[in-house]
Amino acid sequence: MQQMKLLQSLYQQRAFGYQYFDDIKSVPFENSDLSDMPSTLTQLATYINDCSLCNLSKGRKHIVFGEGNVHADLMFIGEGPGELEDNSGRPFVGRAGELLDRIIQNVLMLKREDVYIANIVKCRPPANRAPTEEEVAKCKPFLIKQIEIVKPKIIIALGATSYSYLTGDMSGKISRVRGEMINFGTSKLMPTFHPSYLLRNPSAKKEVMSDMLKVKAIL
Ligand code: URA
């Protein structure tokens, strides 16, 4: 009888639009450092498969781990997955991705499979907002491990969010810092405009072209 009442009340709540989510689990790697993490990308992807370290995990369809050449000289880092990326589990597959593909092919003269593509966070922020500091703090160690494994010669930070969270320079206006290559561990880092910005401001493509030519010159 008790159970029937509970069930009835749950059905009522569902009818009113309530949804049930598991509590955020404390996962074994909550405080793990880079040396505790697996040393291949495939293992790392499996390692974070059930990640629920931040609230973004509650709304995601897929973790967008990143993809590309494990030994790429060039790594692109965007902000975070959008709707299409969340649906597919792959980075940069929407309109911004089409533009990124054209830059890779027509300016850098490479194929998408030659480079590695990842994001600052691996789960989609709601309504495509920028990820918060807390979300980035939870997710960034996995990205740093990816960088450590791929060891790219050059990292291209796509947009202000990517640049700021990678470097810690939170005051960095992308229009001021873009085009200047800086040291980033054993890699170089080139900040440039995000492809989504280029879709809204096509006249900024010439700046990105100039940034990519600098990258190409030292690849
Ligand atoms: N924008 C990003 O920053 N990353 C993606 O993967 C897609 C769009």
C-alpha cells in the first residue's frame, strides 16, 4: 500500500514535468593527478566515460572526448561541444566545424585526420554558454593529459575562452593576443579567433589567415 502511494506520487510528479537525476557520484579520479591517469588516449577516453565531476554531465548525451591523429603536430582546442557535437560525440561537426575544416585544408594544407581536435570542456554547456571556472577546473586535467600524450608542436587556442582557460590569462582580449605565438609547456600556443566568431564576422578571416600562415611556417 505504502509502495502504491509512493508510485502514484512519483507518477504525479512526472506528469508535472519533474525529472529524476542520479546524485553526482564521487568518482575515483576526483583528486587524481596526471600521473594517475592512463597513458593512452583510448584508455583515457574509457577512464572518463562515466565522468560526473561537474553538472554538465547531467545534461549531456555524449562526452566529446576529442579526435584526430594521436601524434599530431597541430592541436586545435575549442570552447566546448555544441548541440551537434553533443548528439554525435565528435568535436566541431557543425557550421563552425565546416569552417575549421576549410581552414585546415585550404590554409594549412592538411587533412582533418592529420590534426587533433579537442575542447576546454568535454560536455555541452547548456544553451552553449561558456563553461564556468568550476567546470573547467574539473575537466582541464583530462585535456592537459591529452596534450601530454599527443605532444603537439603547436596548439591553436580557438577563441577567448580557450585561450584564457589554457593560459590563465583571464584578462586576455582575444583581439589583442591573437597572432602572437607563446610558449606553452613543450608546445607553442597560437591564440586566434573562434570559427563561430568568423561566421558572424567574416571580415576577421584575414587575421586568422595570417595567424595560420605563421603556424604553417613553423610546422
Ligand atoms: N564550438 C566549440 O568550441 N567546440 C566544438 O566542438 C564545437 C563548436
